[in-house]
Amino acid sequence: MADSAFLRAVLHRGTDAETSLPSLAEIGLNHFAPYLINRIAASWNGNLMEELRRHDLTTPQMRALAVLSINSGLTINELSVLTVTEQSTMSRTLDNLEERNLVRRRQRSSDMRVREVEITATGRDVFSAFWPAMFERYGNMFRDIDEEEFGRFVATLHKVLRNIRLGGKATAE
């Protein structure tokens, strides 16, 4: 089924007394975006596992170091959101990274009740050693995808994230 026909026939069809919700079988797993996103994420994480082991890192640790390499000084809550990791898992992850001197926690100068997490020089070195393997896999993931297609894909992902955050509320766009 062509993409626009799929959207009209299944995803955007109305639901009233004359129509019903489409079944998952009608949509199909190959058109069910949450399924595809989970498969991509699981494959990405699985492909990185060997390299993570070589650097004595777990997936949450790698995510924390990656985010902190860009934006150091985040709270545990902020870091949990950006790494897509449960807060309790992030706390344990940070305990381990702190024991290894890859991150440090400090009180925020403007509010002593808030603790920020910073990446250390050692943490930056560990992430820098891991980054080439991560970047190579990133490039492989988008092999044969041109710049325009990649731009549309990323723009669509941002729209999906926005829609999820809005939780079904309409926007004025």
C-alpha cells in the first residue's frame, strides 16, 4: 500500500459508528512506528555491546558520558530524561561512574539543594576513546540515505517527540 494510501486508509481514518479502529494486523508491524523504533534502538544497543565491554561501560553509562560530554552540569533528573534512563538506574549508574572518577557530583552554587553531575577529564577521555566506534555505527545506520532524506527523517522524529510531549493536545502550527 502506498504511504499516502496507508495514512488515509488506516492511520487517519475517522472512528465513528460506521468505522472502527484499525487492528494491529491491518497496520502491520512494518508500519507500526513504535515497533520499528524499538527494533532500531535494540539493534543499535546490541551492536554497541562488544565495544562497550571493551571500554568497561554499560549502555546507561555510555549514554550518561555522551550527554555530559555535550552538556556537563545537569541534574540527575535532567540526565535521566536525556539518556532515556529511569532515575533509579541513573543514580546507580552515576555511583559507579563516580567511583571510577568519570563523573563528579557537586552542589549547584545558586541552590545548594540541587546537585549537578559533571564529566571529569578522565570521563571525557573514556568517552573520546569510545566515540569513534559509536560514530562508525552511526554512519553505517544511515548508509545510502542522502542528506535531504536524513533531514526529513530527523525533522519527523522531532515532530513525533513534540506530539508525544503534547499528549494529543493540538498545536497552532
